[in-house]
Amino acid sequence: MNATDYVWFKKSRISEAYCLTFVRGLSAVEALSRIDGEQVGRVTGLREFTESLPDEHGGRRWYLGATELGGWTLLVEDNGFLGVTEEVIAPLSAGTQVVSHYKNVNAVDRFSWMVDGDMRLTFEPLFAYDRAGSDPDGQVEVMEAVGFDLRAGEDRDYTLHTEAAFALAEHLTGVRLTAELLESADYLCALAPLKG
């Protein structure tokens, strides 16, 4: 797995602003319950999910869809960021682990890996040389192998940093996302609060 496996995402309907959050061993219902998500329906496919976004979010509540994939639940946000908010993912990771990555239209991005409330690794994919967490260097070899340029400075290659985030998530979860999978999945939709 490496960044080139995920160049398809540039054509995705959520490529400009998204958050993808994997949680191990929980059902979609359990994952949404842990983040106080209020279920609001089910849809099939990413197109239907993005088109079902409620006009009114209710202030500090965010819309997301949950689908189960190979022992993990994937939470999908179109232009959201709950999955990289520590106050949200800490309870989600209790007794398990969470892997999430996010990007917005201003190229602000974040990758997080939390195990049972312990943030093992967090960094901005655009600036992958600057990492934090309890084990910020534990995945360095994998990060380089999947396509991150970990050099500081203006001459670094960051053309596939978003795609590299997908590949690192695949390494940590064992789940390979494809365009077909996202486009055809059944999503349990919910509104969840921003905590903190």
C-alpha cells in the first residue's frame, strides 16, 4: 500500500473537505452511541449521503454516516472534523483504537491515531515531519514507505500527502478504502455534538 493507491480520491465528491474515522470492533450503532450521535436515518452510497445533509445542523451538531467494514466502523463526514477532535475520539477509543484523518478546503489537515484514550500519533499530513503523541516516531518507517516526505523545508514533496494519509490509515486498520466501497456503502446517519 502507498499513496498512489489512493489517487482516485481526488475525484471523490468529498475530496475537498472530509473527515474519515475508523473505530475498531464497534458496530455502527455502538460507535455513534459513544459520541452521542442521534440517529436520523439510513442512506446507500456516498452521493445519497452527501445529498442528505440536513439544512440545519442545530448549532454544534455535525452530520455523519457510519458503515461497518471488516471489523471496523468507518465514520464519514462531508466537511466535518469531529473525528480529529480529541474530546470526541477519546471516548470513542475506550478499550479499542481510532484512526482518523481530515482535510478542509483551506488545506488544513490532521491525522490521529488513538488507542484507549492515548493519542499515539497526531500530525498534519502537509507537515508530516512535525509529529506529536505518546509515540510520534513509531510509524516513521511506514510513513516514509507509504509516501510521506518527512523532510522539513521548502524542497519537500507534498503532492500526495492526502493520499499518503489514506495509505497510513490502511496500514493501521487493515482496511483498504476504494471509490466503489464509499460509493456503494450503507450509511447509518446521525447528528453528533462537538464536545470540548
